[in-house]
Amino acid sequence: MTVPDAPSGMGPGPEFAHLFAALPVAVLTVDPAGCIAHANAECETLLNLSERAMIGQPVDAVLQSPRDDNGRDSHGFAAFDTEIDTARGGRMRVDFIEAPVADHPGWRIITLHHAAASRRMGNSADRASAARAAVGAAAMLAHEIKNPLSGIRGAAQLLATGGEGADELTTLITTEVDRIAALIDRMQDFTDTRPLNPAPENIYPLLDHARRVALAGFARDVTIDERFDPSLPPALVDRDAMLQVILNLLKNASEAMAQQADARITLATAYRHGMAVSAAPGRPRQPLPIEICVIDNGPGAPADIAEHLFDPFISGKPEGQGLGLALVDKLVRDMGGIIQYAREGMPEATVFRILLPRGSS
């Protein structure tokens, strides 16, 4: 199948191949033998595979179609909010639409749209997300502020009666007031609208520093492995923000495996050709080839909150405040990148994948 030229009479403009590559929906073209002939950039991003790796492969070697008859007839097919398995061992919920190509017998087009992203685009989903954040904020504030205020009030009453242990009571009041102030400071991080100053950085000293900090403190009982691409070019990052992101993800992984004797974290990097996103509707796609992954062998997020991990005040921990991952998402976006959560591999592992712009040509 050849990609057709633009229809006559349209005048000068981008070639059809460029339009196909820039489509904001993941698209695969499948030949009569059931093998992949083309994949656009959005499809590469969604499936985490390059077009070169997919071309010539049977569709079921790249993703498991929800269609039982493998698309051998001439009819279209659609499945919305359905779960599929991918070649990388991951599982995702997508809107899967398959259609025959007119005048090309046996050829098919498959489009994939991330179902979670689709739901979040609706107004009702936005309201539901806002409601969850509001409820979560109220619950967190009630828990984190009411309890220390109760302790402060009790200590003040004892001081007023002239009881013994005044120094200890004063220390308790100071400690609890500091804890409330620290909480407010963390919440204020989300109101900081000052732009970051990304610059080309070799990320390996940052990753090494974060690893040493983790092993000296909260991850002292965890094995941290490295799986690095030695030819990775500089990334466009804000040094302090990037260090905060990696430390937060390492701490999150360590806490998720607190009860595991075989707790293991892997820091991995790779260069992903073809990875790009659009910063906003109507804006050109921004290449994001620098990949940094924080992988752990813990149980992963509870299924009911997995799609909302980066929303403020959503947490899978009984005592969690739901601020850490939300702040990570904000910092990564402020640097022009994206962060994703997935369960991948056999056996399944938790993967937080950061995609960032390249820092130099």
C-alpha cells in the first residue's frame, strides 16, 4: 500500500505522509496478510515501540486485538474502553476502532485512543476529578491539621495550670506547629507559577546523586540497580526540579515495598526515536526522546486509583497526603516533559516513565 499524494486542486501544503505522521490519534495500517505496514508517531508513543520495530510484524505480535475473527472480513469493528495487551508486556484501556480501506481489498486501518485520556477530556470527568480533589483535600487537612491542633491545645492547657514538664510541652507545641507549617509549604508548591530554567544537563550525575541519597536514607534496605544507555545525550531539565522528581519517585517506590524482603528498584534510561507530544491543541509536536524510568517490583497502585495517581490528594497509602506524585507531574510538565505510570513485564513491575526534551542538537 502506498501513501497517496494530496488531492489535486489543494495547492501547496504538507505531503500526505507528513499529515499521517502528525495525526493526534494512534493509527496502524495493516496489509492483507495481517502484518503492520505503517504506524504514526502517536502510535509509537502509545505502544512504546518504533515504527521500524512494528513494520512487518503480525498485529497480534504488537497488540492483542479485542476482535475475535482477527479482522478477516470486510466489515469494520469498534470496541470502546476495552483492555488490550501490548508487545512490551503492558496492559492498557483504549478505544479500538478498525475499518477496511476502500478500494484496497484486505487492507485495514486501526486507530487506538487511550480510554483514560478520553474520559478525562469530558466535562463530567473534569467535574468528577475536581470533586475527588476537593474531598481529598478536606480529608487530608482534617487528618493532618486537626490532630496536631488537638495536641497543641492540650499542651497549652497543661502549661496554663503550671504543671511539670514545661520544657517538654513547649517542645511539643513547637514541633507540631512546625509540622503544620511544613504541610502548608508543600501545598504552596502547587501555587508557585514561577517558570523553571531548563538547560542541557547530563542526567547521570543527577541520577547518581539521587541514588546515593536514597541508599543513605529511606532506601537503605532496598537494592537499586542501574540500566543505562551510555550514549544518551544531554536532557533539557531544571537541575533542582529534576533531582526532586527522581528522589520523590525513589521514595515512593521504597515505601511501596516496605514489607518486601526482595525490594528492588531499577533506574533505567533510553533514547526513544519518534517520541513526541503536542504541548497544546494547535501547537507543534515536541520531540521527547529522553526516557528515564524508575521501576520497582512492588505491588503497584490499587486498581481504583491507578488512572488518577497524578491528581492532587489521591493516594494509595493509608496515611498518604496525595501530594508527592501530583507535584512530580507538575515539575515534569513545567520542564516540557510528561510522566506515565504503567504495570509492565513478566513478572509485572511498576514503571514510572519520564519523557523529556533533548538538550542539544
